[in-house]
Amino acid sequence: MDPYSAPVPGEERLIPSHDGGQLLTVCAGDGPAVVLAHGFGVDRNEWNVVATRLLDSGHRVIAFDQRGHGRSRAGSEGIGSAPMARDYVTVLETYDVQDAVLAMHSMGGFVGIRFLLEHAEAAARLRGALLLATFAGDVNRDNAQNRLQIPLIRSGVLPWLVRSDLVGKPFARSLMGDNGDDAMAAAFLRMFRAQDFGPLVPVLQAMVDENRYPQLGEIGLPTTIMVGTRDKTTPPFHTDELHAGIPGSTLERVSGAGHMVVWEEPGVVVGAIRRLSGPA
């Protein structure tokens, strides 16, 4: 099995959400805690390579399927940024993490920013945050790729089209930079094709409609912001504005990486997490 197809190692557990849904979580290891929040249209296993390296370096790793993704199910509040941000509280409290790092990719960061702004008591369980290839909303601004792809996802056309490798492989490779390969594309497509996109439309629309850039100055947590230089989904101006808005944040650009930097440059991602976490 290629490393991109392996599950995140650990003990799986279904935990109840605040509104009657269920969140599939997985936990392994001892040491400083790292919580991993994945992006749109995939599941916790996009973190598989990073999680394995963190475990090897002496960390406790907790990953989860966002509501409506993978094996997690939404509750009565549906799938929007507010209930998803509350799910972060549920995961942190259920596993009683303290002094942890929260690493968030793409949609995971968009939701995570709302969590950091609105759930200060739970956010106090953290010592640092990694915002990876992400944004604080307004994703269609100056972005032709998103303006094309988001309506196609919302309508169900793109999920149908990518069932064919003729469309699916180029779509997956468009999310990767110089280090993307066929194994990564195949693993991405397996996750993407497994999702039911109809219920996910509200959070997809939230990424377009909501804008939290003016509030970023309220985030006091040590934060590292990272983006690949070949990322078309979250182009560098989003990262620049996150860095400018979050006091004391650190900005790291990953040369040649695309949106799937978690697979393309896992060592760089792990390094950023470990610097936020301190020695394991």
C-alpha cells in the first residue's frame, strides 16, 4: 500500500456532537498533543503521512472526520461553519487535550478560524495553531479556479464528472504542485469520490459568503501560516492577509507545493507543528 492510501493509525471512536450527530475520531500515541482538522471533500486520512511522522517523533495525535465527511454525521444544525466550529470544541474536550497544537488544512482552517474567534475557553487548551493552505473566507476573490469549481461542486456536476479518470485525474493533479504524483491523485480521488456532496453545500457556500479577515486581530494564539507557492486553491494573497491580520504570526511559503502540501511536503508540515509544540 502506498503511504497516501493508509489510514491514520490509532484507536477509532465515535463521539456525539453537541446537536445529536456523530464524529468519527482516531487517537494514538503519547506526548504533546496534536489535533488534525482536514479540508473539504476528503476525510481524516489526508493527514496519514503527517500523523505517522508525528507519532514516530513522540506526539499524541488526534484526527477526526469533519461532520458530513467520511464516517461523521451531522446533527440537527446541519453542515455550516458554526456547528463545525463547535465540533472542534467537542473533540478538544472529549480528549481533554491541554497545551496542544491544532493543525488545520484548507476548509479545516476556515472553520478553525471561527473556532478560535468564538470559543475562547476551548481554544485555551491550545499552545499553537497551524493554518495550512487556508483562508478566512471570501474564497472566490481573484480566483478563477474557485469561481469555476465551486458552482460545479454545488450543482453536483463535478462530483459526477470526477468519477471518470479522464476528468478525475486532471482535477486531482490541479490541487498539487511540483511534487504531486499519480499515487497522491488516486488516493485523493478515493476520498473525494466517497463523499456525499449534497449536504456539504452550506459550508461550501459559507467559504464564499463569509469573511473573517477583519476579525483576525482578535486571535492571540501563536500561529504559523503556511502555503505552497503553486497553490491555486488558496493563492498567496490569502496567506499574506492571514499573516498581516494575526498578531505575531509566522509565515512560511513552501516552494513548489500545491494545495495538497500535507502529502507533497509532509516533513515541512511536521517541522512547523513541532516548532509550535516544543520538544516531544
